[in-house]
Amino acid sequence: MDETLEPQQEARQGSPQRATMADVAKRAGVSRTLVSLVLRDRPGAGAATRERVLKAADELGYRPDSAAQMLARGRSRTLGVLMNLEQPFHAEVVKAIYPAAAQLGYDVLLSAVAPGRDEHLATGALLGHRCEALVLLVSDPESHATERLGGTVPTVVVGRQATTPGVDSVHTAEAKGVRQAVDHLVDLGHRRIVHIDGGKGPGSADRRSAYRAAMRRHRLADEIRVLPGAQDEDAGIAAGMLLLSEDALPTAVLAANDRCAIGLMHALRSGGVDVPGEVSIVGYDDGNLSHLSHINLTTVRQDAAGIAGHAVRNAVERLENGTLPGRETVCDAQLVVRATTAPPR
Amino acid sequence: MDETLEPQQEARQGSPQRATMADVAKRAGVSRTLVSLVLRDRPGAGAATRERVLKAADELGYRPDSAAQMLARGRSRTLGVLMNLEQPFHAEVVKAIYPAAAQLGYDVLLSAVAPGRDEHLATGALLGHRCEALVLLVSDPESHATERLGGTVPTVVVGRQATTPGVDSVHTAEAKGVRQAVDHLVDLGHRRIVHIDGGKGPGSADRRSAYRAAMRRHRLADEIRVLPGAQDEDAGIAAGMLLLSEDALPTAVLAANDRCAIGLMHALRSGGVDVPGEVSIVGYDDGNLSHLSHINLTTVRQDAAGIAGHAVRNAVERLENGTLPGRETVCDAQLVVRATTAPPR
DNA sequence: TCTGGAATCTGGAGCGCTCCACTGTCGCGC
DNA sequence: GCGCGACAGTGGAGCGCTCCAGATTCCAGA
């Protein structure tokens, strides 16, 4: 950068150029190395000196340069998280990843998929920033390209089973969650229970097969019906439209996730269908929308904090432990009964 | 004897060593510098050599180390974005920031506020990663601490006017949007139009005063009523509850944002109130929820792409231009009439 | 008195990259 | 033949930090 001296810096922080460790050292009258020790809270510095260094650093508004740290350490202690900004559940998980990573001394970098920014690009950015491990909240199960990064860097896939050896996965006990949901509906007296599929979204394949299994367990194999869908409101709406166009409605629907459930609920209600009077709906995720008092969605709660914790721990373990076989961590699922399920008419 | 230092052990950390520029250079039989030139697509290399370098880089799976790049360049060409994972509108803006930044050759780093991770911490992380400029989608107008970073690093505040000199701001023409909304309601015949306040959220103060001004313009000063609130569903619900508990409902409500509007809508509907039959509702943002066919919210559309573009351009300009006075960019607002507004009974 | 070891502190090398100043090598006009 | 600019390519310095191998001090114990 050109050495354009900034004429008016805030007086408080003073330095036109970012303060370096050498500046702090000079001010405190010690060596760079010692400053480094003190700032990283390592033994090897006397109490008085320590104090002096800290004071000097504070006065200069010193901020360690993580780029230089990474370079020098040969490690970045940074975890990369690939997410979708539109999935509330991702937000939930990310919120829990921050403290989990911080606790283990890791930093977190977020990268989101967006139109024109696919998984590949987004993970590339993460890797370019020297993330030592990746947590993939988004990952196309069909193109294993992203997962295969596991060969390069420890990778944890969230929300579904990994299909590549050497890649960890953390996901919800979909079978349990779905079974609870189906059990609940059957207990209420439902038989015609439709499932809206989540397409390529995480967990969808498992939920689909768990739905089938649960239906069979209740000897309702004949009633099995899976509608194509996705994990968003539009898919729920589309499914709702489809159902409304048919002769008879099912009495209950297990949606791909909460967003899908909400879309479905709106579609049905605006089609004059009473929920849960005529049709019961069960969601999946238990994000911040579902517990809103008027949505009040019966849903399968995924343990975002648990998922985040395990994902981080697995990634770090793999990082510090070298090669490990791919592990699968299953987090608990819990049906939360609210107001969108009721006995069928 | 120092020169026979053995290379870093590979086995210990398990990770296969990441290929460096020197590796690529050796493989292609050229100097590091040339590799650097080729990879950055700079003139100074012959076509044949260029090809060879590219091939070598590809074969080694070479990935430039952005930490080293930053360090060497003295610049990171990275923009930091502070966001809230729970605001769909932020997601919208971020999605547009990516391409805008990429076009100017800048990288984007995301940092989210979360429980236990306040603005200060989140921006600290961004700064530690050497972001050269910050785009703040989140910023507490009361504590100017975050904004004051503008003294250190170019800062653009999104969603409200900056209160610190030397800090740019990009926000929607709240006055115009709100005026359109109020005009629309008045045109429909409404007089009792209540506004739910967005609390400390971005844009709230402007919307509040714009609401007051618009009401006065229509000689409805007596009908002005601002309910305390926030920019989320819960606030909408709370406001709805409050209104339901009163003797008479207003005929229209201008909500703090879409999320708030949705909360309100649900609260009113579950209280047996017809929307828009008895009460019309107008939101603000036009995020992905509002256009869902059953929510179908009349709302004020904020130009996320425009906001993102201006924020990025302003930040970069300030970066490359040295000192500039604080500028304010106002993006268009546009009322989108959908199905939650109708003439009063 | 000397020894040795803990506690404290220092200098230099080097992480992977970019930039600057430089060396060659052409080809072309005079 | 010479000069000269354009192009191709090289080597070294150094970004801010951490680590390693010492250097210095001080004091307990023989």
C-alpha cells in the first residue's frame, strides 16, 4: 500500500500504521520474543515486565496479526464452516460452534454458499484462509468433491452420513426422530401419513428411509407416500398445492423440515384446510420459527448445540491426532409436541 | 551445519504438507517469482512457461496461502462483514456482497454476532484477520465503539445513518418507503394506523420518525401511535397480544420489519382477527418470507443488492482513496403491495 | 568458592508470499 | 556494428510473527 499518511487518526489510538509486536517491544523496552510470550500468556516473563508489556500493547492498540501468526506457527488454529445463510438451522448450529471452538482455542471462519458461489468456491475461500479443518453444514451428497477434501484437510460433514472414508460425520438420530413423529401420529389415530422429501438437503435420505421403516413397523406399508420436495417454504407450498388438488387429503404430513412445514401449513390453510383439525403437520429442526406461538409447530428437535460441539471436537481431534478412521456421531432427536398435531377427524 | 536442516516432519501432524510456491517452481523448472507472476495473471512470463507453471500448480493441488499473501502484500484485499445470522435481510445483503466484492478483487470474511459473542468480539476477529474495511450490518447506535473503528479502518454502516464522522453509511430511503406505505394505507381509507417500533435495530429510528411525518402529512397527527417492539417475530406477537387486549383494534399496522409483521399477523389471526379484513399489515424488508404465497405480505422492499453494492464500493473507495468525509448513500425503497392490506371495514 | 539450574530474557532464522532491482536475450533501426 | 527498449526470467529482502538455541542473572546447595 502507498504510504499515505493518514492526517487525522483518532487521537486515542494514535498510530497511523497498525502497531506491530516490535513497536510494543520497543515501547516496553524488551525484545519482540518476550512480547510474544506475554501476549500468549506463556511462562517465561517476570511479573513486572509482563505488566509493562501489557500496558504498552494496550496503549498502542496492538492487535496480533493473525496472518503472521498463522505463517509463523505453521498452524492457523482456524476452523472453516460452510453454511447456507438461508437455513435457520445452520444459524443455530453456527451460534453454538463459536463457543465450542473458542473453548478449544480455535478461531472460526464462515463461508456461505450463495448464487454464483457454490460449495467449491466457498470451501476454496476457507482453505485459502488456511482453515485447518472444515465443518460442512452444506454438502451435496451427489458430488463428493467437497467431501473428498477430507483427503486434504480434516472434514466433518453435518447432517448426514459421510460417504467418503476418513471423513467424520455428525448428524441427528433421524431414525429416532422420525419414528417418534410417526409413533405420535399413529397414537393419535392417523394412518394416512405422507412424507415430504427434503431432496438433496442434509438428512433427507435418512429421514425418508426412517419414515418408510416407521410406517412399516406400524403395518402401514400401504400408506407410505413420499412427495418430492426440498428444505424450504416453497417446497412445502408446492406439496400443499399438490395435496389440495387431489381427491382426498392425507390426515397427517411429516415435512422435510420446519421451513417446509410452514410453507405447507400456509398452503393448506389458505386452501381452507384446518390444521390440525383436518391435517396434522410435523416439522423437523425446531428452529426459532417453530416455537412461535401461532405457528406452534409440532416438530422434531435437533440438538444444534450438541451437533456443533461434536463437530468441533471431532475436527480438532482429527487435527491433533493425525489419521483416524471416519467416525459417525449421532446426536439425539426429540419430538416436541405442539399445536399442529391432533387426532384425525 | 544449519543449512542441512531437515524439512518439517510429515508424519507427526499427519497432514500431507501443503504445496508451496517453491514446490511449484521446482516442478515447473522456474523461479518462485515467475510462478507468482503467472498465478496472479501478470505479464512477464512467456506463453509456454505460463502453461507449464499452471500445469505444475494444478498437479500439486497448489493453493495460494492467503495468510502469506496478506503478509507479503501488506494488504489483505479482504472485507469484513459483521452480521446477525437470524436476520434474513442480512442473508440477502451478504449474498449480494460476495459478487460485488469479488468484482473489485476483494475477498469477504463473515463474522456473526451470537450469544456470548458481541459486536466487539466479532469485529475483533475480523480485524485480527486483517480485514481492511468493515461492513457493519449490525451496529448498536448507542455504543459508538464499533463505529469508532472507523478511525482505524474504513467502515460502512448499513441500515442507518452513521453518527461518527469519517464513517460511511448506506441505508434505505426509509422516509420514502414509510411514506409510500402510509399513503397506500390512507388511500385505502385507513386512519388508525399504528407503527410497531424496531427498537435498536437498524433503520428503526428513521422509520419511526418517517411514520410520524407521514401521518402528519395526512393530518393524522392525532392517530399517531408507536408501539415498542423489535425486529423479530416475538416483538410482533407481543404487539399483537397488546392490541388484542385493548378495546378497539387499529385498522392498520406498519410493522418494524417482515419478521415482526409475520409475528403480528399470526398473533392477530390466532386471536380471531381477519387480516387484512379487519386489520391491514405492512412489513418492511421483502425478504424471502414475505413473498411466500400464503404470507403474501404487503411490504416495503429494500434493495439488498443495491445496498450491498454501495457498501462494498464505498468501503473500497475509502480504502484506495485515503481520507474522505463520511458519506451517506441512500438506496431506493419500494412498496410492494400484496395481500395483507385492504380497505378497512 | 564453585557449580548448576531455574528464571528471565535475547537474537536470529524462517513460515510462504510479493515486490524491487536486477540480468540476460532478443530484434530492430540507424 | 551499436544502442536500446521490450520481454523473459532471477534472486534477495522483508511482511509480523513464533520458535529455537542460546545468554544473562541470581541464588540454592555442596
